[in-house]
Amino acid sequence: MTRPSIRIGAGAGFSGDRIEPALDLIEHGQLDYLAFECLAERTIGLAQAARALDPQAGFDPLLETRMRRALPLAAPRGLRIITNMGAANTLAAARKVTQIARELGLSGYCTAAVTGDDVLDLVLAGDYPLIDREGTSRDLGESIVSANAYLGVAGIVQALEQGADTVITGRVCDPALFLAPLIHELGWAMDDWDLLGQGTVVGHLLECAGQVCGGYFADPGVKDVPDLARLGFPYADVARDGRAVLGKLEGSGGRLDSMTVKEQLLYEILDPAAYWQADVCADFRQVRIVQEAPDRVSIAGGKGQPAPDTLKVSIAYHDGHMGEGQISYAGPGAVARGRLAIEIVRERLRLIGARVEDLRCDLIGMDAVDQRGMGGDPAEVRVRIAGRVKDEASARVIGAEVEALYTNGPMGGGGVTRSTRRVLAVASCLLPRAMVQPRVTMEVA
């Protein structure tokens, strides 16, 4: 039986997000659903590396913390949770949530794992043109770490229909976490493109949590936002016809108004007429944003076109190593000494034949962002020298040469740090939709 409306809240906008605003929403927001959106482009590749070291790892590192605090509040209220914290090991994540539910005495608590996004075998077996750089997937060769398709709502909707209290996914389109419960609860058809487009607008506005409440909006003296230390997270009341009203809890920090909503609407959007998702090609051009009351904004007018025949695949691959060294200079002449330090390291790397493919040298606080310079002469600068190389041994050389500046000039350097890391890059391709099928696995406490 469909409902006239539901309320869905945003519990996280990235993997390391804070938990308190989500708990406030659970306790005081009268939510039907809460979504934790926690996956970035490279996250699954990093999670695959963790899983390689431990077969039971590879899901979001804050999954256990979030669930131990959220489940005791959500379960008695009948509030259902949807999250992509499964990352590279969704089944293990679902088992962990079930274990937590048992320990909390939540007998019968049902957790669903939606899998099928891992398409590494398909990508390795084929040869697909890359859509964000020249070449094909085969060109990446043995450097590929992971390949995950952006799934849509189908698996989440199926899990909700089967009674899941929590649904855990890996890689899905971010708005799908919010669109799925709208389809399930409001009785939307999977080919009602305008409703799916409007639901995608709502999901896109909620997916980054605190951003739409002024977090990423704040710019002191230009766009002031009050009480950011107590920033609230948003929720949306969505009616059966798709119209929605965004809000945040009374007394929470931040601001939610037509300006913050408009900025978030355009966030990461290349073409407002064609925002491609697994479930719909959303059209934002006719979206109407109206300030209804303090911290209450209505959203209507999202449209849509049929879903694409292909799904985007995010491929993580190793792309060499990064070596880095930093050193600070302070007092009169700090900038000149910092620039001399950079000249010395550049020449030293040339003299010793260091095999550096890309080298970047910055005076942090002076020209690291704006290469034209900020004007004036700061009293302190920090030199950062970083280079990308093929192997770890070559990467270590860069930091070593920065450290050698201690006694080899110029004067007054201090606070050296040096590091190396393996570079994990991301490329994308498209796979035919028919090749990728979601699967639902249920776990019961």
C-alpha cells in the first residue's frame, strides 16, 4: 500500500563525516528513512586494498561506529537505514551489522546486502573505451585494482520489498540511496521518467548532507552561515506527486534557504539538461526552488528522460608512486629562502638522475593555489615538493633531498616531513546495462 508522503534524512555526505547530526535526525526528525552516503570515486579502490590484507575488511571504517550508535535509536522507531558503506565488501558489512544488532538485543533485525556492482572480471575480460581520457580499459593492464559499476535503485527497492531494516550497498549512483525509498513507499513506476527525475533532484540535494545546510556554502563576510560547529543535516518531505520540502531541525546550526539549495543543485553538474543516472536521465532546467519559511525550501519541476542502455564503471588503478617533502622557512626573507630551496632540490634531482615524471613545487601560503601570487611577503612559508615516479625507491629520493636542506642551505629551515605513497588513480568506461545485475542477500539477527 502506497503512502501519501515520506520523510527521508541525510546522515552523512562522505566517509569520514561526523555522526552527531545524524543521531539528532533519528531522535528528533520523525524520519521514515535515513541515508548514509559515504563513497567517493577512489574509496572502493582503497577499500579493495584493505580487503586484500583482511578478507573481512573492505567496508567503510566507520560502519561499526555509526551502526552501534544509530541502531538503538532507529530500530524502536521503525526507521529504516540505507547506505553505501559496503564499499568493496558489502556482504561482510551486512554480517557486521547483523552481529551488532544481535549484541544490541535487536532480535529479528533484517539487513540486506546489495551486490553486483563489482565488475572487475568483466572489465579485465573485455576492452572498453575510456570516457575521461584516451585509450581503453585494456591499456591499464595489470595496474587495475577494482572496477565497479554505478548501480541504480533496483536492488535497494527489492531489499525494501523483502522487509530489510537496513540496506547496504557498494557502488550505486548517489541519488539512488534516496530515490529507492521514494519508489518503494510512494508507488512510483520505474518508467515514470518525470517522477524519477524529480526524485533524483531530491536525492542530489540531500546526498552531501551538511553542504545544503550551509557547510560548503559558508564564506565569512560574503555568505555568512551561523553556528557551523553545530551544523544540522537536512531532510526532505516528499509527496506522492514528487513535490518536496527540504528542512533541518529547529535549533540546529547552519542555514537552509534558496541560496544554499541552488548552489547544491549545481554541484558536480555538467549539463543540467542531462544528468545521467542509472535509473533516469534527469533534467534540472525547470526545477523551482521556493523559500517557504525559515529553513524550509520547496522543490518541484524536476523532469526526466529514459534511462541509458549503459552503466558507468569506475576503474581504480595503480599509477606509480608519489614522493613528497616539506620544510618551513620563517622571518625576513622567508620567501626568497623558500624559492632558493626549491631551486636546490630541482637541481639536485637533475644531478643524481632521479626519474621523476611529474614534479610540483609550491610555497604553501604564497603560490600553492594561485600561481600568480597573492601579493606581499608573508612572514612564514612552507615549501612543498612532490613528484610522481614509477617506483617507491625513486619516490623516497624526493623527500630525502628536501630533508638534506637542513644543513645544506638555505638557512633557517625546519619542520621537515617526508613521505611516499602509491598513487591510486581513477578512470571510467561504460558497460552494457544487461551485463550488470544486482543481487540481494538477507541477513537476520
